[in-house]
Amino acid sequence: MIQASEIQAGGTRAKVRCDELGGSPYSDQADGLFRPYLGPAHRATLGRLAGWMDEAGMSVETDAVGTIIGHYAGTTPDAPVLLIGSHVDSVRDGGRYDGILGVTLGIEAVAHFHRHNRRFPFALEVIGFGDEEGSRFSTYMMGSRSAAGLAQTIDDSVTDRDGITLRKALADWGLSTTRFKTARRENVLAYVEAHIEQAPHLERAALPLGLVRGIASQYRYRITLEGQAAHAGTAMHERRDALAAAAESITAIEAIGAAGPDDLVTTVGFLTVENGAPNVVPGHVIMTVDIRAVTPGVRENAARQILEALEAISLKRNITLSVEQVQDLQGALCDEALNAILRKAIIDTMGYTPPVLLSQAGHDAMIMAHLAPMTMLFIRCAGGISHNPAESVENDDVEAAHRTLVSFITRVGEER
């Protein structure tokens, strides 16, 4: 068993570094954390990470998408690569540990082996993606999609809220979407991502670490309900009330989600009423529907039920229904062989068999699964709260994650 004293508090250092990156100049928001893709805070953060990677014995590069990669060579020049990573960007008013903790933990794992002058029959690379959240442009996971070599259609004329185009933001960094294909990582053995859980299951179980079975697939729809705006004095049986149709639809969507398997969740997260007023029967409503599930086929079945329910409600209420699918994000199951190694690493480090968890949130790991086998380690966070300044992790839990990553990498090396 790896002794904690041998690791020299790398987990605590990883957490402290996340705290440092939680304020100026690593945030573009004066009163909180906001680190959007290709912003000043993103640039400053990559500079700080590059310094830490260099100290840990890694050579450092930034690829054609603005992803930072630290490389720790293997025992041979052509050794395959074990990738350790997550994302460095954040949502507006975000938390200090979502994504970035996986990057700093990766740096600390490599630093441990560098201090002990240990190499493996594979190289170690710590990778920090810049566009997982999509918090600046209407894009998401461009970094991991490019690293995985996936085809993607990108409109680089899209703008952020300040009117700056993606094309301009990339050009300011010397980047262009025309070169994204060059960011594909080669000869990758596996990908591992450590991440806060973003759910309360570990906290309820009073356990610091969990093993991820899979990441949910996602559908997202934009629903438009077109009725007839009318005076509030209009008789009830004569109305074509789009908002009432939306309300009935939301109830149906919630019921379908609640009746499905445990890994199914359904959400209406946005609703707008056009020209709404207290004395007007609403005639035009737009809402979003988000459907997520891990088990193959569950998401698709729920989507079919929801669309059938919306069609029935619209027909009954004489409402015109328009459905636009705006996202189809394929989830991924973690690799069984890697999960077996990670399970042994948790047992080795913590002395308990970890719970197997599902991730309803999306992660770069689901994209990297197209390139290589992947696994994920979940770390307990207070209340399961994330994407929020209240996001919090304990030093001891992060220490446990660090020791587990070191054990995992060591075990992978022993099995090569």
C-alpha cells in the first residue's frame, strides 16, 4: 500500500492551487470566478499551469485549440501515452474545483514520479481542455473533440455577449479552426479523469471517492408552442393558451422522467413567454427540454415518449408545435478493465470497495472515449453543489484522490 507520507501532501497542494486560480488574474469576473475560453483569465491560467508542469518535469505545449498539454516521457521514445486531464474553463459565478482540480491532481501525480525519478513503459500527459463548459461561445468540448480526432462543424462567426467572434478570439491567440484537426492526440493508451462528483451520493455514503460506471447521453430540444394571443376575458373553452400548454407539457416531461430508470433525468430549464402581460392569454412560448440517461436506449425511449406527449397536448389544445433538436451528445461507459484497476487502486489507498456511480453531467471523458479506453474517479463535494461559488472539497478527500491516482498509474505500469 502506498503510504501517504511518500506522496508529500500532493492532494492538498492540488487543492491550494485551485484556490489560487479562483481569483484575479485567473478570473474575468471581479467578484467571483469566471474563466471563459480564450479570455484573459484563460491565458493567465495556462501560464500558471505551464510553470507547475515544468516544475513537475514535463515539457509543455499548447495545441491548435488552446488546450495545454504537459508531457512526461516514458522509458522509450515511442511509448504510448496515458492521458490524465479535465477542463480549465468555468461557468460564470463558478466553483473553484470543477474541472481544474482534475488538472492540478494530474500535475501532482506526475510530480510525485518525477521526484522519485520513475518512468513507465508509457508516457504521462496532463491535459487541460479550454472549452468544456461552452460558457463564452455557443460551442462545447471543442478541445476534447479535436484531441479525439472527431469531425465537428464549427461556425467561427458566432459571437460572445460582447460581440467578439470566435474567429477573432482564436486569431488573437494565433489559432484558427482550420488547424483544429492537428490537435488529435496520437498513440493514446488510456484517458483518466478525476472530477468532483457534482451530486450528493458520496456525501450521503460518507465516502471520499467513487468509481464512475458511465456518463449520460444527452438530448436537448428547443420547443415552440404557438397558440393565439387573446384578451384575459376570453372564455376558457375558446382559448389557445400556449403557456397553459407549456405547463401541462412540463408536468408530463417531469412524470416521464420520474417513471423511468434511475439513470434517466428530464429537465425543462428555460421558458419564455412572448409579449406576456397580466391581461393577455399567452400566444407564443419557447422552452427547452433536456433528456439524459446512461443506459443505451433509455434516452431515446424517453425522447419518443416526451415528443408523443407534447404532440397530444398540442392537438388537444389546438396549439401548433415546433420541435428543434439542438444537441445530441453521446455518453460513454467507462472501460471495464481500467475500472477494475481503478477499483483496486481505491481499495489499496482507502481500504474500502468504492461505490459505482453514474454521471448525469457531461465530461471531456465522454468525448475522449472515442479515442481510447477511459475511466473516471469521483471526489466527494459538499452537498453535491457545483457550478456555484459554494463548491467545496475537503483536503483529506483530495489527498485520497491524489494517492489513488498515483496507485492507479503504478498499477497500469505493472500490468504493461
